[in-house]
Amino acid sequence: MTFSIHRLGVERLDDFLDLAVQRDWTPEREKCRLLYEIGEVHGVDAPDGDGLAATVALVRFGTRVTAISMMLVARRYERQGLGGRLMRHALDVAGTDTATLTATAYGRPLYERLGFRATGVCDVYTGTFTGTASRRTAELADLAAVVKLDEEVYGAPRAELFARLPGFCESFRVTEGGFGASWHNGHITILGPVVAASAADAEDLLSDLAAEATGPIRVEAFLPAAARWARDHGLTPAFSTTIMEYGTPMTTDVSRVYTPVMQALA
């Protein structure tokens, strides 16, 4: 069977989400629309005419890093080499020094065969916040300072992403040497990104963001302090993924990244 990979326009967003649901993923419309706006989605049309056979999303940050995500293959087209072909295509078109992704246990062996290496773990917690606001953080006032700090910590320029975050996010808080935001993803509020100079500052940001949220929240913990905060405030473990990279090692200051914007942009 011949599969042709091509770039997908935003008019295929519903097909993109349908494929995610087929793979038992949540249909994360807000997240996927952002990936279209700041990156690009490539895929394969299903030969049977029913939606998409496979997808992958790429977001480039300058010439340094490409974040790869949403690598999905419809079950009826599994074990035909389509996942490997699509990932090699993504690496070919990325054009950056490094590629990153977060891998499920199911996908990790494929990425390792392609040359990705594990660099960390993301522990995901969900639930209803039990606690109070710290009232030690402030509302966003200087986006340029946040963009500069993010580049320093992340190791690559992400100005286009951060230009969209104030409108994309429900809340944006800052503290001395750090920042945090929250955003809606369907019925749940994601607490991220959270970048802080200390665990205490990260916990203040998380508490203030969580106190402003309504309904369930989700924390994608990159550091133990974020996971501890989640457990201490009513959240329970949902699943874990492996943080992986390909190519030139990242220069991210991992000691300050408590949660990412989202795993798709890690």
C-alpha cells in the first residue's frame, strides 16, 4: 500500500481530532489549534477515504529546536511502517539542530530506534485543587521580560509562542525570576508553563494559578517539586511519559522548568 505524506491545513483539524479519539486520546481542540497556528501538521490520508491514516505535528523554535508531537497512526494501518516513515519525514523537514518529544511507553521503542535518547520523565497529575492561593505572585505586566527569561531557561527563542500565550491562557502570573500560566483544554485547566528560581516560588505560582481555575486541573510535572505540590493539593497520578531528544543536546536549565506549556511543546 502506498502512503503519501503531505502538510495538512487547519481545515483538517476535525480529522486530526478524530484520529486522536480513535487512539483513545482526549480530543484536545485548543491545544491542536495552537499547534497549527505556530507550527505545522503533516499527515497521510486514509486510503479507504475515511479520514487520516497518520499525523505528526512540528513546531520550530528558531534554528535550534523542533518540538514534535501528535504522532498518531490509525489502528487499521498499524504495523505497516507508517509511524517510522512519518517520524523520519518529520526529522527531515524539521531543519533544526535538535528535535524533542515526550513519548508514551508504546511509542518509546520506535523513537529509540530512530536515535532519540531519554532525558527525563513527565509525571502527569489530575484532580480538583484542595488548597488556597499564596497571593505572592503578580499579574503579567512585561511580556518582553518573560520572553527573554524563557529563552534563557529553555535555550531557544520562543517569541512567537509567547506572543500568543496571553490570549491563549486563562491566567498568567509572574514572580521574581519566574512565571506561570494556565489554560483550558476542554473541560480541564492545565497549569503550565511554570518556570521558577526555586521550588518555593514554583509552588506559589502553582497555588495561585490553581486557585483561579474552576473545575479539574492537570499538572505535567517535570520536576519532583511540582509532583509533590500536586500530591499535596488533591491531585492523583494519571500517567507518565518520557522526555526525549534527538541531535544536539538541549541546553535547557532543567532545574527551573517545573511544568511545560504543554508536553507537545516540551
